[in-house]
Amino acid sequence: MARVIVLGGVGFIGRHLVTYLVDNNLASKVAVCDKVLPEVAALSKHESEVFASDKVVYKQVNLARPSSADSVFKLDGGNWDYAINLAATTKYSQTPELYQENIVEVARETSKAAKANNVKMFVHVSTAQVYDSGKKPCNESSKLKPWTMLAKASLEGENEVAKSGVRHVIVRPAIVYGPGDISGITPRLICGAAYVKLKETMEMLWDKSLKLSTVHVRDVVKALWFLASSGKAPDKSIYNLADTNDTDQGSVSNLIAELFNIKVSFLGSIKSKVATTVAMKTVADVANEKHLKPWSDLLKESNISDSPLTPYINEELLYNNSSFIDGSAIKSLGFTYDYPTMTLDLLKEVIIDFEKKGFFPKNVLKA
């Protein structure tokens, strides 16, 4: 069986990948390399058991440093077959210096180290936000025009991987959701919960047709392993990951309305343009301030003193930028999506997982 390095393996997608590899007996050894210790990462009970398995070896490391990046490929005697790079900051509106270190430099140093240590395939995870926002679905050859600072750094990271000479595949996932998601769809779920407390209609910017292409985290990790190990992905190829749900604001909001038994409306393009003409930051600040107090009250009522969950939505994500992604190219290699459609049950699973961890107040979910 293969020996696999998962860079950034403690993060949202990383922990799912490590669990997938161990549960399905796909690797003889999995090396997890991350800045964050598993003990403080709010893993689920099963994920904690997986990370404690004798098949998993962990190393705390700053992968932006050349010597540190090279050292992970020497772990447990070296001879690693595949490396999957999920090590990158996922927070929005950070400083250029932070993105440079935690995305660009990590991509450069880990891909160079993978090349020097004869890794068979280096799978690098970027983001579909690198594409120009538009009304048509973006495939792998669509125009590149990153619309967040994180995406700009991610595209630079892709270029560093390409320059390293390592055999590699670039993966550009749409909005990833599922158990453990904090920054994808979950902030919208938290906003929905806040409106249970507010007893008001949740009003969204723009209109219901704004595209929000999604992909379930379990399909993401299945695809990462498929691209690394199947031998079907050509070297230096790029693949989008997106389900066939044709997700938009309307479909997501309808599910949230059903989950919490609230009403949702849309401001519309004209009113939204007027509202955001002066300063999107002001619009974002007002909205976030409105949502934070009822969410905080819900936590207090459930005696939850500490939760990583927040209804805060960054202003970069509030502009009229569609995320309309065609994820079909990977299917030509023989890959199939197990979760082609976002459903009520899949979103309930996210909330129930957080309830079990003591991060989400009980008795708020209505569906």
C-alpha cells in the first residue's frame, strides 16, 4: 500500500482526507504535517481515534521554511509515494505578507521538497475563486481573474508548484461544505440561526440567482485520492471540483429557511448596488453587528462559553461575484461524485456535528 503525506492535515479538508485514507485502508502510513496540534483542533471522536492510529504519524511544522518542508519527507524513513497539499490559510482579508508566507511560500517549498524526494504525485489544492466571475460556468480553461486576495495568492501558489518541476495536479474546488466546515456554507447557517432569535426575515444582498457552486467535503477527499493514486490524471493537469446541483443563493437560502423555520428575502441587484455604492465594508459591518448579538445570546442560553462558529461574513464575499463552476472534467477520468446535490440532510449533518462538539446551541434546528 501507498505511503501518503497530507500537508495541512489537521484542517477541515485534511482531517476528512486522513480519515478517508485510514477508514478505507488505502495507505500503509499517513504523515500529517500541520502547524496546529490535533489535540486542540476540535476533532470529532472518530477523527481523534483515526489520528491516534498506528497508521498515522504527526509532525508539527511551519511548511513555509525550506528546511522544515524538506524534513517532512524524511519522516518515518521517507519514501513517500504521494503528497497532498492542503496547507494554506483559509481566512479572508488578511495581510499580503500572511498570504505570501502561508500560501505562496508553502506551495513553493513543499513542491520543491516533493520533487527532491521523488514523490510520485503532488496534488495541490487551490480554489475556484481564481476564475473570473461571470454568468457562464467556468471550466479549467476559463479566464483567470481572482476576486479575493486569498485567490490571488492561491494562483501564485499554483505557479510555484508548476515551476518546481514535480509531477503534479492542481485542484480547484468550489465552495466546500460538510461536517467541520467553518468558512464555506456554515456562516450562512449561523446567520439563519440568528434570525430564529431575531424573529425577522433574513434579507440577502443581490438576488436568488447568484451562483454559489458547491462540493461536499467527502467528494473532495475522494477526488484528491483518485487524482493522486489512480494514474489517470496527466502531469501538470488542472481539475475543478463542483457538484451538479447548480447551487445558487436561492437554493441555499431555501434550505436554511426550512432548517430554521424562518423567512428569507433578497434585496435585488438594483437596491444592492445602491446600498453598497458608498462602502461595502460599512454594509458588512452593519450586517455582521446585527447577527453577532443574537448568535451570542443563543450561545449563552445554551451555556456555550467558547465556539469557533460565527455569523461573520467577510466583505470580500459580499460583492456580486458569482461562483459558477463546471466540475465535470474529472468525470472523464472515471471519477463519480457521491453527493451531486446539496440536501437538507447534508446541512443538518453539519449542524448536528457541531452540536455534539458543544459549539452549536441545541433546540435551534427546526427541520
